[in-house]
Amino acid sequence: MRLGGPVYYVVLWAAMFAELLKDVPRGVKIVIGAILALAVFLFLRGHLYYFRSPTYLGGLIGIEIVLASLWHFETVFFPLLMLTFLWAGMALPFSGIPATARWFILAVAAVAGFVMWMRERRHTYSAFHLVAFFCICTGLVSAMVSAEPLTALLKVVSFLLLFLYGATGARLATLGREVAFIRGLLTACEITVFVTALAYLGAGWGIFGNPNSLGAIMGVVITPFLLWGYLIAETRSERYRRLLALGLTGVLLYISASRAGMLAAGVSILTICFALRRQKLLLQGIFLAVLFLALAAMWNPTHFEEVVSEATDNLIYKGKSKDLGVLQSRQTPWQETTAVIREHPWFGSGFGTSDMGPWAERSNLSMAPSTGGLYTREGTNREHGNSYLALAEYLGLLGIIPFLVLLYLLAKMIGQVIVWMRRTANPYHCALPLAMMLLSGMVHAFFEDWLTAVGYYLTVFFWVGAFLLRDLMPATVPIAVRAVSAAHPTMAKLPKGMFAHGR
């Protein structure tokens, strides 16, 4: 049976589907199998030319890879999902393919993760998951009153798939392997920094495209994880390597000129240092930065003055007039958003869609890679400059209530982690980098509009991280023991001194 033949794919897909239906009664399996076999036969009979097309054959191979990943769902599917969304949002070759494939992968991750999680005997849910469900319900109501109901409905469905994966499939990725999972994320952050620095500083290739995207990924995700990794480093080489990565992250943040990214990174650094009682480390970092600037000013005062003046104009005022203020670039979209909120105060303009008025453009729905995998209409959304204002516009003052409650629960979890850090001064817990990443994301969302953009990789990582943090929360009273026991069932000493919440 040659690779790429129709029979090969049919047999493989049938085997994957049978694995998902393992616990289904035999009679139901036979009926479902017969219906699927008939449908596949009829489809192939009239579309055999698909298997002679490189485009469709490549798509079939991609589907095969996704379905084959179900065999190791816990360890493979999370990195596959994140890499696909990351590739789709970067200025890399063939980015149109993952831009389309990411929706299929997200759907498979949500459905398969839900099926596998429900087969677990210890599937638990909390108020956070219940409120997330109500957020989807309000999104559906908002989509019904939207000027583009189909577009809004598709965006709500994508958000539903993301929440479903975060509440089920993503939890399988950490179940029993919390330490390995978080350390894997830390390693991925290190690799991302070095590859990005090589591309930007070495080759002059802006792989993240928009400078704000570079600032977002470096300030929200990379900085908290690398600083935490520096604090828990076990060897001198590991500590120096992560310190170098932190320095490169600072350089990349400066190159991006993203004020929101710098602010997010600064908040996470200050929080970690003060919560863990590492003020000395913070002072050392400030001293080194000031010393570097002082030496640069002494070496060439004229050049230093020019650099400071240019940095002030480009970074703080974004090339605008100083008389207009620091946030002049945000004032216009904020004013436009508040105007729309006044026009649609109760249920908003529709989830993920803005009231564009006469400026709205019409185009057909498309999932083709040549269009970047767009599944919504063009001209139905615009820049808001604030994720929370965008939520208010999309959902209205009534529909936004569940989202506000969800964000409150998330902020409460982050606060509990910070209190735990302050009480113990112990950095060895899996929840710390996730909590600091989410804190940075909530700060960054005040100045950038991405919190509900499911197609954006930062959005996927943020919300999945929120669901994972709910499971990795430290105990209220931290007690370190060597193993789970009847006396201390909620905390366990895991390899390399890192803790994870017992379940």
C-alpha cells in the first residue's frame, strides 16, 4: 500500500476514530463505521482527482499528522497547537498553510481533549470553568444582534473551542507531569529568544512582523519565564545562559519600541523581585543598567544625547508631537470605541465585530491558504487600543459581566500566588511563571487589543495558561513534604525541588 494512496488514508483515519470510540457500545460502533465508510466511498468516487493535486495531498498529509498525534495527545498536541498558531502569526515562509490548519487543529484538540478528559475518573471543575461557560453564552447572544451574525458566530465558536481545550485537553498535558511541562515551556522560551535575536540582530529579519507583536511575546511571555528560570537555575552555566537570554530579551524589547510590552515586562519583574524578597537582585539590575548608561555618556556625550533624544521621541511619544501627550496614539481608537458603546450599550455590536458603519467592506468567507486562512468577513473589525474596551463594545454592558467575573477570578488566583510567594520566598513552584505571565498579559491588554482574538498566538497561550493555573495553584498553607501521604495529601515534593498541587 503506497504512501498517499486513498485506501491508506481511509484505513488510518478509521483507526484513529476507533480509538476515540473505544468505550462506545459495539452496536453503535458498527452503525457509525458503516455510515462513515459509505460516506468516504461516495466522496472518493467523485473526487479521485484530489489525490493527484499537491495542494490537497499536502493537506491530507497534514491531517494525517494531526490525527496521528492523538496517539500521544498528552505530550504532543499542546506543542503542536502552539507551534501552529505561532507559525501562522509570524512572517515565515508558507505561513498561509498553518493559518488555515490552526482552526482544524484547535477543533481536534478541543473535541478529542474533551472525550479523553471525560474518561478520566478525576475530572473536576470549579467556578472558573462555570463562568467561562457563561462567557460563551453571552457571546452567542451578542452574535445574534450583530450586523454580521455569521462572522460573530464563527468567532464565538472559535472561542468555545479554545475554552473547551483549556478546560479539558490542556489539563491532560500537565496531569502528573507538571514539572516536566513547565520546564518544557521554559526551554521553549529560551530557544525562542536566541532564534529571534539571531533573526533580528544577525540577519535583520523581522520574523514577528509587527513590532508590537515582538514586544508582546517578549514582555508578556518570555520575560516572566526567563526571570523565573534564572532564579531556579541549578548550575552556573544554566544561570549565565538564562541571564544572557534575559539581556537579549531587553534588547529585543527596545528594538520593538513597544511601550505596552516594556510595561508588562517591568510589572512582572517588580512583582517577582518584591514577592520573593529579591530586592537585592532588582537593585543589582538597576545598578548595572545605570552604570552602562553612565559609561556610554562619558565615552561619547554627544552621541549619548542624540540616542536619548531619539529614544524619547520614538518610544514615549511614538514620533508624535509632545504637546499631544504620551497616550496620543491610543486616544483616537479609545474615543471611537466609547462612541460605539454609547450606540449599543446593552448587548454590544456583536462578538468580535465592530460597528464600522459606511466604512465596512464586504467580501466572501474563505478558508483558503492564499487568503491567510480568513474565515470571517473583511472590514468587520478595527483597532480598539484596549482589550477591555473592545469587550465592552462587542458584548455591551450586560454581556460583559461574565467576562468581568472571569477576569476577577483570574486576578484573584494571581493574587493568591503572589501572597504565597511573599509568605514563603520560595520560587520553586510551577504556578509562579504562569501567574506572572498572566499578570503581564492583563497589564498588556490595557494598551493592545488581543484578548478575544483567538487567531492570535498570544491569546491562545494566555487563556490556556489561565485554565492551567487553576489546577496548579499552591496550597493555602504551604507544607513541603517528600511524598504525598495521608497527613499531607495536597502537596508533594517533586523532582528538582519544584512543587505542584496534588490532585
